[in-house]
Amino acid sequence: MSYCLNLSCMKPLNPNGINFCQSCGTRLLPRLRNRYHIIQPLGGGGFGRTFLAEDEDKLKEHCVVKQLAPQVQGSTALRKATELFQEEARRLQQLGEHPQIPTLYAYFEQDNYLYLVQQLIKGQTLGQELRQQGIFSEDKIWQVLSELLPVLKFVHEHQVIHRDIKPENIIRRQSDCKLVLIDFGVAKQLTTNSLDNTGTSIGSYGYAPIEQMKLRRAYAASDLFSLGVTCFHLLTRINPSELWAEEGYGWVTHWQQHVRLPISASLKNVLDKLLQKNIEERYQSADEVLLDLDSRLQPLSMDYYRPPSTLLATVAPPKIQWKSKLLVGGAVVLLGLGGYMYLRSLASIRTLTGYLGEVNSLAVNSNSLSHNFASGSDDKTVKIWNIESGDEIRTLTGHSDLVYAVAISSDGKTVVSGSKDKTIKVWNLNTGKESRTLNGHKGFVNSVAISPDGETIVSGSYDKTIKVWNLNTGKEIRTLTGHSGEVLSVAISPDGKTIVSGSKDKTIKVWNLNTGKEIRTLTGHLGDVNDVVISQDGQMLASASDDKTIKVWKMDTGTEIRTIIGHLADVNAIAFSPNGEYIASASDDKTVKVWQLNTGEAIYTFNGHSAEVYAIAFSADGKTLISGGKDKTIKIWQLP
């Protein structure tokens, strides 16, 4: 795909092989500076956007391209944004030699836009680590201090003040678990002039000290205050911006009241001096703090920390309020104006084997008293499993070819399966006995759905039709035609009145279930629509496509709400969480992702499948994800 770099373009995604954007007409650039190939946007706002890119001169090594794209010429905000953008490039060039600071690769202007190319940092922010693992132990706080203070010493020795130290701007690098300080977009040169003249107050409320926010001046001691607040946040899981909103800087005088776990007197003393409101009473340099760390400067054991690739988080986070843009093909986070990224993954709690073929479909029993789910496979069988134990309960045999689709009735008594053998089979879930076979499709049955009242089956087929059946009698009620390509997915609304279908013709159609009449057609995808799902409240529809995107639509009007971008290959399946706050997706890029619905931001990425992932489902309580794919396995993932 090609991406339009015009900031005002409403639909920047374009197919390959065209020279001008289909939406706004802007000339498309195959490579920036004839070198950097844009893979996909990561997010942005205000005056610019950030992209994941490949460096053609470095064997297609991934990097981050930041674009300053002003919309209002000559404004004060524009001048300030341009100044910050240029300063960030200078800071990165100056400081990027340090192994715990990202490297600047290039800074240039092209077609009236400024671009900054920087190192991609793979890992996980301390903010994300806090949300996944819970509050930091004292040992982990000492480790944070001992690793970051030498970095700050280096920064300050180069006459630079960071001005925005917080958990989201510190990444634990995946390769070596070292902490990396990112986002120098608001860093300030420490010169005599800068100390004598006030400037714009920049920083994060709650983290930045009073002299930075009110007097608009920043010193080395200002960064040390922010480091102390960061440690407080990690120790307590309390957002300092909330305390600041309630008490101003008064909270720092009694910060210890918020610490639930006991800490040593030495750590209390260090944090107390870091958190002094008056700069004169605070540590003045990183060296002063390092002296007080005393014997704690010895290398710390990493036994208390396991890299995210092997970590199963068990502490449930509070309601997540993401302020950063996150995307993952591995998981990528855009952090403020700095635009750096991290990659993170979670481990499955168990892997289920037993299939001789690919796992094509999954369906969870929504009955709250049950803990089972069904799966369909290329080995022509349907299997019933227990979610909690991972035990196989029974195998249903009878199809003569690949099983592409499964569905479970809302009362948890019936399983329906669709197959390449062009039939639909109805089974008793508790006994595994086949109740009946439905014949009528002239092509593969690729999708099945059961109405909420358990009376109706809807099926989608490679014969380009949708059929409606009476579940109890097996009789065909009607056939819906209108798609010009194979029907890949069908779904029924929670009120049982509407059918939604997705097709290889790249469209989504909405139908009246009782009459079979087409209500509307939704367009916008650039590839096959592989899956369609409806939220449990019936308000939203989501679709997954070979164009690597997920689209969210208003169910009642068909209006597109947003496009979610992040997977690096076809998106095969999606599922709404029971509470309607998240969407899970499965992709040919071998990952499973969870997205926050109201922002379109990816919050979790699950790596573990060794091949394409074809199916995804939430457990009835929303605490577990189940995925299946080409590697012939089913994986069960615990959501943090």
C-alpha cells in the first residue's frame, strides 16, 4: 500500500501502482529522499504524523519517520512546533551516541514538509510495564535510578535538559532489558541565555517541577524532580497529574502516605530529596544522587524482571486511559511529539494441540455456566474444549472436507459447522451427536451464525450467496443474493433483526433478516472482507480485511467511525470483547492484537503462533483470548 503524506488527506491509504492519491490528488512518493519507504502510519496530531518505515540503504531496516506538516502558516503555534521539531533533531544528533538514547539518522525537507528519521526502539515503556505487572518493588526502583541517573548525567553534561521525564518516555529495551530515555522533542539547551530568559512552559503536569511550569525555567534539578515523580508513580500506581490537579505541588510534602508497600529509609530519603518543591532543597546534579545510592550502585539481579516475551502478567490494571498512539506488528507505541516506539508481547498460558490440520474457526459458549468452546479444522473435525483446563472434551466427525466455520447457540446446547463439503451440520454440544445436515449451497460454506433466539441459522458461501435456515427443521427459508464475490463472513445482530455479510468483492452488506432485503452496502476496504462482527449492544459493526486494516462502523447508519491500522499482513478474524470496549484481531502476520475501541489504539500484542492466525474469540467473561491458526494449534491467552 501507498500512504499519502498530505496531512489534511482524509483517506491516505492507497493501492500500489498509482501516482496520485485517490482521495486528495496529492502526488504519492514511493520513497522519501529516494531512501525511506513508508510502511504504515503510526499516528500523530497537531502539526505532524509519525510513520513506520524501511531504510532501503540499510537492507530495509525499520526506522521511524516523523513528519512536521504545518496547516497554518505563520501562527505562533506553528513557529513553536517548528522550533521544537528542529531542536529535537539537534538534541538527538548531539546525544544519540549514548547507547541508552535513540539515534538520529536524518533530518531533511521535502515538498515543503520537514522530516526527521530516527532509530526504532523495541521494548516496553515503564508505564506499560506498570499496567501489566503492578506496582514496582523497591529493588526495581533502585534499578530504575541506577540506570537512568548516568544517562541524565550524560545529558546534562552536554548542556541539555530533557524536561519531560515520565514512565511513558522510558523504554526497557527488548534486546538487553536496558532502560532507554526517549522523546527529546521538548528538550532545552542549558545555556546562560536560557537560564536568564523565560520561555514557554513545557512538560507534563504532575511530573514537571514548579520552576518549569510556572517560572518557565528548567535546570538539571528539574529533571531530577521528574525522575523522583516517575519513581513515585511506579511505586504507587497513582497518576501524579491527578494529585497535581487536586493539590498543586502540595502532594509532594506527604507523598509517603500514598505508598502502600514498606520501603527502606534509604529509598525514602532519596525520593524525599528528589521531590522537594523548592529547587534549592533538591538534589542539584545526578552525581549527588548517585553518591547517595551508595552500595545500591552494584549491578542488580534481573531475577525480579523477565522480558515481556516470556512474561505472563497476572495483575489486572485499572481502567486504561491511553494517551499515546500504539500500534503493533510487534506492538508499537507512539509517545507524544517524540514519536518513539516499543514492541511488546505476552505469553500464552497454554497451547492446545491435537489437530492434524489448520485451525480455521473458533466459537465460545456464551452460557455463563459453561467454560467450553468449539473449533473447526482442516482435518474435517469439530472439537469441543474446556477453556480453563485446556482439555479436549470430544471430537465431532462427519464432514467429508475442511471445516471452515463453527457457531454455538446462546443457550449453549447446539453447535453448527460449515464445511468445504458445501454442507452445514447441526450437533448436540453436550453429546456430540449430529442432529441434521443442511444441503443447498453450491460452494464452500465459509461462515455460519445462529440467531439469539436459537431458531435460525445464517450461512455464507463461496457460491456468493447467503442462506437463511430454520435450525429446528433444517429447511431453507430464503437465499440472499447481491454480492459479486464469495461471501466470507456473516453475523446476526443481537436483536435478531439484521444480517451483516462480508465478501471478496471488498464490500459489506446489511440485510433485513426477516425479509431478506438489502438495507445498505458499506464500501471502503481495499481488499477481501474476511470477517464481520457486531458489538453486543448492537451499536457498532467491525470488519477485517486483506488490506491489513480493521474498520469500525455505526450499525444504524453505516457511517465509518474509524480505520484501525497496525497489522503487517491480512487481518483474518476479529472479535468484540463482551464489555464492548475492545476488539481483538488475528492476522497473517502471526500475531493477535487487542485494540481499544474508542481510540483505535493497540494495547496488547500476543506473539506465539508460528504461522498465520485464522481465528480469534473472547471468553464469555472477557478475561481470556483464544486463537487458532495455520500452525495447527490453539492458544489461550490471559488478558492482563
